[in-house]
Amino acid sequence: MASKPAKSPQRKSAAQPANLEELNSAKEQPAIQLQRERQRVELFAEVTLKIRQSLQLKEILRTTVTEVQRILQADRVLIYQVLPDGTGKPISEAVLPEYPAILGMEFPEEVFPIEYQQLYAGGRVRAIEDVRAAKAEIADCLVEFVEQFGVKAKLIVPILHSLSVHPPRSSPPQNALWGLLIAHQCDRPRKWVDFELELMQQLADQISIALAQGELWEHLEEIVAERTAELQAANCNLQQEINDRKQVEVALRQSEEQLRSITNALPVLIASVDDRECYQFNNQAYADWLGKTLTTIHGTHLRQVWGEICYQRMQPYINEALAGNVVIYENEISITDGTTRSVNITYIPHRDLDDRVSGFFALTSDISDRKAIERMKDEFISVVSHELRTPLTSLHSALKILATGRLGTLPEDGQQLLAIADENTERLVRLVNNVLDLQRIESGAVTMEKQVCNAADLTIHAVEAMQAMAQQHGIILVDRSLDVQLWVDADYIVQALTNLISNAIKFSSPGGNVWLTVACPPQPKGRKSTKSKASRVRVPVDVLFQVRDEGQGIPANKLESIFERFQQVDSSDSRKKGGTGLGLTICRKIIEQHGGKIWAESSLGVGSTFSFTLPAYNNEL
């Protein structure tokens, strides 16, 4: 009995410590768990920080396996990527030196069958303490496969990756199995604790985020590379354009220098004038003639360069050029040395891309020497003509007396010779008279005594004067004249009409017609008929005269030259038709003296039409 009591306290004392240990152990569990949780958080933060320090996927994966191996004290940590064809390969590995590396090896599909892939895609996590244990449920072939790498235990966590970095807002992102984060223990089986599983899962999530970031980074790099390539191409194009522009500028500068050298070498005043009547270009001749520098003339108004008096003579022609017409005229200008020069001036309108007249080109040439020669020639011709006129008149009169037979009858041969002499003498008299008429008109010695005349009366006088010649050649004269008042010198207008009718008769075939018409043509745009106060009727500005024949016609290249001195369609015409080559020149001078214009139109084999305009009479004047 005594022993029993003795024993009882002993049992109580032996049992008491055991209960205290359990109690203390139970008290220590929360602290250990808290410490491990703190450690896990710290380790996770540390690894996450290292992962986020790089945007390069390879660097991120290498950092992950290295840190996981260090924290877990595993023999091998690898990241296994699942390929689209069902196979896979390790793409990053951290392994102790005594164990074989498996980085870069491609594993066949049977190692990681499709049913395993599906399970891991659903979030499966496996912690295998011993690959040979029955509860591991690993196929024998797979056990043999992993054992060749010394694997005794392993921890597997799936790495899921969103199928789209930027999924549509209407649907949640879909995850796919990208790969596996695997830890191997090779020296012995290992029991994996919850702390290690949670850390692996969290790191797998970080890898998934890193994949998205890496994919986005690669996408951004692609965009940057694309934009860089585009920018480089644009820069190349821009540089090429700059080079081309520089070449064009050099070529343009060389062309301008060459053009200026050419224009400066010419003894002609060459200029470009804008629609404000200001010089935009002028050659050296301007500076030489006017005693001004090129820069002084550039941008200056015509009035300032030439002076008011000269500008007033130029202004009507300037207005016509700015209206879009080519203008040719003669003028007298004073230059710096105090002399006056006769010049021939041509204005050629310049049109822009919209066909708008933006100015004109001016070409001015010195014709003073030519004018002096012409004056000398005219004086010579005038003197010679006067000296010839008297003996020719006497000779012509004597031949007429001989032709009457009052001094005796000549034999037939003599009469024939007399007729030839009389015809040629008459031709010489006409030539002398025409030369004298032309000289008087050009010299200004003739004053046009203008008065009110009826156009129909003038044509009647001209037709009557040429009727005998028309009958002699078998030509019918047709007069279709309009009753309209003119302000002209009647005698000179009749002379111009008779010259034109005479030419039409000479170059028409017998039996043909010559038409003489007077009409009021439509007025050009901008010109309006005037209204008489007395009659309250519209009076035309111009009256159109036309002489039309059915002759041989005139070539197009002769239509302008036939109005020059001694110019005819054929050199033999003067001999065949008895012309002097001055009739049309005299007509042009007469019409121009009246402020009109004269021109010719013709079709070979059909006939010709000679037209001229005269100002109508306006009683408001």
C-alpha cells in the first residue's frame, strides 16, 4: 500500500512534464507559423523585386529559378515551357554542380501527356515527396525518365498565361497553360511544406505577370522597331529630298547665272514686269542705258524708271499686254547721255498655272541706226522720184501724142513697140507716184483732213473708179455696203479701196466676182457702242470694210509680209500683173493713220479677203 502511494506521485510527476511539452509545443505553433509567414512574405517580396528589376523575359526567368533554388534549398529548379505541339523543354534552370543539367532538352509528348496538361491548365499543384511511392501515382516510364536526372522528390506549380494581353472588355481573359515551375530534390525524398507550395504558387503568378509584361515589352519593341524603321525611312526620304532640292537649287542657280550672263551679253533690253507694272528682272543693258544699278531697277515701277512722259506713251501698250495680247510698237526714249534713241518694243504676256496674266516680258531693241538709214533712203527716193517724175511725165505725154498718129502713122511693128513703151512708162509713173505718196505719209507731211463721210458713198466712188478695169478683165464688182457714218479723209480711204479692188481684179480669173462689203462687226468684250444724243441710237465704235475675191489665194506664210514694201506673193507678179509692190503698204499706212487695222485672210485656190476697220463717227465728239 505504502508503495502505491509512493508510486502514484511518481506517475503524476512523470506525466506532468509530458503535458507541459505538449502545451509548450502547442503554444509555439502559431509563433512558428507567423515566423514562416513573415519569412515567406519577405522572400516573396525579395524575389518579386528582383524579378521586376528587369523587363527581359530571359533575365526574369533566370532570376526566378536562382532565387527559388536558394530559398527552398532544392537541388534543381527549372521552368518548363509547354510547346504548341504538345512537347516541351526547359528554358531556364538552376542546378547544383553534382547533378546533370537538363536545360534545352526537348521532352517527348508521352512525358507530359495531354491529360496532364489539362489538369495543370485547371490549376493543379503537385507536391511529390517520393517519386517511387505508390501514393505519388506516377507511371513507371515517367519514374524511369526522371530518375535518370537523379530526381527523388519534386514540387510542380503551373504557370498560366492570358491568351491576350489586352482582352476585350466584354469578356474575361482566358488563361492557358504556358509552362511549369518545378523544384527537384535529388539526394533524398522530401516532404514539401505549405510554406513552400504557397511561395511557388505566388512566384508562378509573378512569372505569369512577367510573361504578360514581356509580351507587352516585345510588342512595344516591335512597335518601336517599326516606328524606328519608318522614321529611318522617312529620314532617308527627307535626306534624299533635301539632297535633290540642293541639287535643284544648284542647277537653278547655275541656270540663272547662265541666263543672266546670256541676257547681259545681248545688246537688247530684256526685262520681266509683273501685273503691278514693277520690274522683277532686267539685264545689264538697262543699267548701261539708264545709268542705274540692277538692284535699283528691280522692284521699281515703270513710271519711275522711264519718267512720266515716256510712261504715258507706253501705257496703252502695257494695258494691252496685261490684257493678254502680244504687243509690238516703236517708241522714242531719252537715255543718260542726253541722246534720244528709236526703239522697237515687244511685250509678251506671261501666264501662270491658272492661265491668269501675271505680267509680261519686255524686249527693247535699238533701231536708231535703222531709222536713220530709212530716213536717208526715203530722202534719196524722194529726191530721185521728184527728179524722175518730170521727165517721165514728159516722156509719157510724148508717147501718147505719137500713139494718136498726129505726127504720122507708124508701121505695125512700130505701133507695137510704142504700145510697150507706153505701158512701161505708165508703170514707172505709177511707181514714182506710189513712192512719193508713201514717203509723204511716212514722213508725216500728209495731214489727214477728216470729216463726216458715208461708208456707202466711199465704196460707190471706189467701184466707179475701178469699173473700167473690171470690165477689161471680165470681173463683176458686187457692192454690199452699209449706210454708216465715218470720221475719215474720204480721198485717202477711196485710194485704199481702189488699191485693194485693183489687186482683187488682177488676181481673179475672168468671169469671177469681187465683193465689196461694209458692216458693223460685234464689238470686242469690254468695248461698247456709243449712243448719240441727237439720234438716241447706238453708234458702233468700229466699221469693218472687206474686199473678197475668187483668185488663186495667198500662202499662210505670206499674209503678213505682203504689207511690207515691194513684197508680193510671187516675184513675177509685178511683171505679170503690172504691180509696184507698194499698194498694200500704202493701204496699211492710210488705215493706221486713221487709227484702224488691216489684215488678210486667204485659202489657196479659193480666194482672199482683205479687211480693215475704221472708227465710226460719234457726234458726241
